[in-house]
Amino acid sequence: MPDILHLLTIKASPERVYQALSTAEGIRNWWTREAELEPRIGGKGEFRFYEGKGVTEVRVDALEPPVRLGWTVTASNAPGGWEGTTITFDLASKEGDTVLSFAQRGFKQADEGYALVTTGWAYYLVSLQQYLERGKGTPQQDKDFAILAASRADEPRPRQAAEEIRHELAIKAPPAALYEALTDVKKLGQWWIPDTRGESKTGKTLEFWFGEQSCQAMQVASLEADRLVRWKPAEKGMSDWRGTEIEFAISPKNDGSILHFRHSKWRDSEGCFAYCSLSWAVFLLSLKDLLEKGRGHPFPNEWIGQ
């Protein structure tokens, strides 16, 4: 069964992070303002979104302050088929900060709804980070995460193996503009890695420099104008990425586009898989902001640093 895994570091103590995750008051500051939760084993939780149109109910299964909490979803009309899935938050202290490991397990299939939920959780976990570090998160009622409500593609997407990262989001820009942002070296630097070098042509190589000593090279495997960009990470770069494939598929949608992202063929979901899942979501949202607002948030930014 496919799982959703995310990993991020929050500049707050495990006790503060645990409080924000385990109480209705805390959850209202980063996920949904309409939250009710009984903080006891067997307790019930109810989370409402989009003026009550979206409802998720959970049972509290684990409460181990300040290191772990877990829920089982007992009912939900969220995309992706949440009912029966388990949600866990594991916290580890690291030099005064907290490393949060998030997992939602037990999805029956990895369709476009699953991809939406993967991106959605990344968005709201960053909202949790911002709430704890800066005092203000972006729960759904404050800043609508529209991709969960309005970004389903008309055509079905293929199912995925468990060892894939998938994201999906709506972008208010035509397919041609999105394709340009994925293929123009200068524009790649405006939403992902500022020091981007090489040629974005089939068979050529792109180099993404994270600093003077760290480079991820990508072979441009496929290009279909306004429809598809596919890269193959080269041997030069992160070892976990060797043998994987990265794909950006574009679909037109009303006055904009749907971006279907896949990072596939991982050997397993260990190592940097969970961290990369969240990082990809952060940078795809940076791409969205570049095209919709004129400014992205390339590396390093306030969420993903050196």
C-alpha cells in the first residue's frame, strides 16, 4: 500500500510541537480552524474544511508526550480515500529543535487524490512550522489551499508504486508558461536552485549547484513542448537519487494548468525519501508563486536551508 512520508525540522522544542499537534487549540493555528479533539487514548477528533463540506473524523490511538501521537481515520470525504488510514507524528529532539517525522499509511491506491493529499500535508506541515517559529500559521480558512478543492485533472493518472514521490497542484498559468519555467535555465533558478547551469535540451545535462561543493546533475531525458519534462539524475549528486526518474507532466485546466509531479524508481522509502517529499512540495509551491505572483522562493529559503 502507498504511504505519505514527510520529514522537517522545526525550531521549537518537542514539547511545543507536541502541544500544537495534540490539542484542538493547537491544530486550529496551522491546519483547520474547525477542529475538535479529545486528547486521550480512544478519544475522537473531527476536522472540518471548506465551510464544513470536507469532514475527517479520527480516533486517537497513541499519545506519548512529547515523542509520538497517532490517529486512525474512522470517516472522511477527503480526496485519496482516507478512511482506515493511520496518521502518525514522531518527534525527536536535535540541538534544541525538533525533527518531525510524519506518516499517513494504508492508502488503497495512489491516484491523483493521493498526490493532492501528499502536497496538502507538506503545505500544512510548513504551516505548523511557521506557527511555531513565527507565531502565525496558515490554516485552511485563513489561506485556502485551493489545490485540494479544485485541481483534479480530467484524465486519470497512472497508479504508482510505493517508492515514488507524487505531487499535484493547480497553477494559474497557461501550459506554455509552466513548460518554460521547467525548461528555461534562468527560470529554473528563480523557483528551485539559483545556480543552475547547462542546457535544457534532450540528451543534454543540467547542473543544479547547492553550494560550491554540492551539485546534482540531471540528464534531460524527454521534452514535449507544453506537456512533459523528464529528467534522470546522473551519478554526480545525491546517492539516493541514482537510478530514479523525475517527471513534470502538464495538463491544461480552465484558465490555467495542472502539474503532475513524479519522482519515481526509489530503491526504498528510507534515507532522504521523506525529506525529499516535503522539499519537492515546497519548491513546487515556489514554482506556483513564481508564475502566479512573479516571485518564487528558491533554495535556500525559510523552509529549506543549507
